[in-house]
Amino acid sequence: MGVMSADAPQWFLNAFVRSCQGAGATATEDEIRAVGEELIERWSEPDRHFHNLRHLAAVLHRVDELAEETHEPDLVRLAAWYHGAVFDADRKVAYATRGGEQTTLSAELAREQLTRLGVSPESADRVGHLVDTLARHKPDPGDFDSAVLNDADLAMLASEPQRYKEYVKAVRSEYSHIPLGDYLEARIKVLQKLLQRPRLYASPLGAAWEEPARQNLDAELHRLLKEKRKLDEQAPVGPAPR
């Protein structure tokens, strides 16, 4: 990979170095920075309209906000760095389950790179496991670190309405290659599954986001259901003419 994205503030790299060192990395600072630059480039890829540096910064901020509830905050921060490191919206992964984020591949990348940086195999595996829990956004029961990471990643759902609209637009842009009807069907399933959960957020502090998140999800669901009905009404009926 080349030079780090010019859009990335310097604090990104400094934050990555601090988290690696806090997690026990024995590599030199230059070696850690090189890995951090590669990760920043990954998060800066042009097809990332939502899962980009802005999202990474938001998740890191939320992790810091909830850090007092974690047991190993630096490992949770590193899991945030890696949770969307491997992303490919062009692969038509079943969007209704996980979209373009290649969670398992991201977890494997975390284990490989962090071990190479001198983080203990146990800690590197722990980071990878935390990333894996985001595959269905279901934290391990009783695992506060997993709860905080999942809540931080879902915090966008509780944003103020205008910001939420921007999020929805950005997500659609990432999957613009998916036909509208297919996208609506998949997105509706995502929203319905989320709304059916007894709780969206697992950490005590994250519980404050519950009501605004449900309001946003419910409003989007009603809009998409209306849009899908309109699209279905416009679809041709019967066999196509020969």
C-alpha cells in the first residue's frame, strides 16, 4: 500500500500506536505506524461511503465514552480498528446478514498483524474474537468488552434524525450495485430483526441510546415499506411479452 490517506488526521495513527502499546506490542513505533497506515488506507478506500474513516472515528469515540465499562479497553479499541478493515461491497454478500463487512477476514487480519507486532497470541486472539461478535451484533453474554464494542458500532442508529438520514443515504451508496428492489427487501429484513430485539444495546451506558435508535429504525422501516409497495405496484404483471 502507498502513502496514508491525506484525509486522515494525525491523531488516528497516534491513537493506534497507543492502543497497540497498551495491548503489549513489542514492535518499534515505526513498525506499529506502518500497520496503522495500512489500516487507514483500508478505511479510506473510495467505495466506502459509510464504513469509512468517519465511521471508524465515531466507533472509537463511542468506545472511549463507554471505556469505564470495559475490562481491557485497548483490546476493544483495537477491535474497533479492525472490525471493518476488510470490506467489499462488490461481493454480493447476503446484505440482510452482514453487508460488505467481511467480519471473519477482518478478525483474521487482526490476529495476524497484532501477533506480528508483538501482541501476545492470547490478546491478539481476543481482539479477533471481539471482531467476530459483530457478525450478528450479538455480544457474548456477560462479556462487557463485547457489549461495549457492539454498542459503539450500533451507536449511529441513535443519532439525531438528520445525521441518521445521512447514514441511510451513505449505506445505500455503498450498495448501489444492488437493484433497488433487492436492497429494499434486504434492508427491511435488517430493520425488522433489529426492532424485534428486546434490547438493541447491551451496556448500561449504551441503554440511553435505546429509544432514539428505535425511533429512527421505525421511521426508516415505515418509509421503506411504503417505497417497496410503490415499487411492487409499478412492476409488470404476468409473463413478459414474447
